[in-house]
Amino acid sequence: MQWLINLFFKALEAVMVLCMVCMMIMVFGNVIMRYGFHSGFPISDELSRFCFFWVIFLGAIVASRNQKHLSVDTVQVLLPKSSRKVCWGVSQLLVFVCCVLMFYGFWMQHDIFADDPAPVSEIPLLMVYGVIYLSSASMAIICLNNIVRLLMGRVDEAEYSMAVRNK
């Protein structure tokens, strides 16, 4: 099962790299066309924005798995060990609730995006913003896994604080 999870995250990273390469090529090509030939590709602005959107949401999934999101633990480091555990568990629960709300909110707007094409490329916006389903569901599963690990006592104390320490 772990190999399947690793494969999923490798695929996410590959899609992110592909999106970054596409963004670089489209934006650089458009700059050359605009300044060198006084023309351009109108579709490249839109597609690079869509790629950027995908990179953000897929990156959020990868960062959640690796616990690399930004965090401020000024108060948390002052707490005793048991309180840090509770604080970490509550934060995981809050992130889970936010993911569920994000999934539900996009579900409520699903029909709007299904019928609405992008202005230039005419790609259905559901294909662009549909990554919200994947992102919110994946991060919710990661949070649930963290909560279950916490309740089973399988969370290392170093995980309670996600901030990087300089020694």
C-alpha cells in the first residue's frame, strides 16, 4: 500500500514539474513574441495561470504530506509536552474541517464551473478548478491519518512542531 501512496505523490510532483515547465515556456515565449515581434499568444497567459493554479493546489498536497506548510509555534514551544500534543491534534482537526468546507464549497459551485468555459482557450473551468476536489480530499485524508496516528500514540514529538530549528 505504501508503494501506491508513494507513486501517487511522485505523480503529483511530476505534474507539478510539467506545469512549471509549461509555464516557463509559455511565459518566456510570449515575452519574446511581444518584445521581439510585437505580437503574442493570448492563450499563453490564460494557460500559464491555470498551470500556476494547479501547481499551488498540488503543492499544498505534497506539503501536507511532508508537513512543510508554514507554521508559527511561538506559543506551542512554551507548552508542556501533553499540551503540545493536544494543540497539534486540534490544528490537524481544524485543517480537516477547512478541507471538508473547501470540498463542499466547490461541490456547491460544481454546476457553474461545468458549463462555464475559459474566455480564451474555452477549456471548461471545471477541468481547471477541479483540482480543488483532489487537493481538499487528499489533505483531509492526510489530516485524518495524522489524527488517527496521534490517538494511537504513533506521532513523534518532533512532529508536533513543524517549524525548522536552527542549532
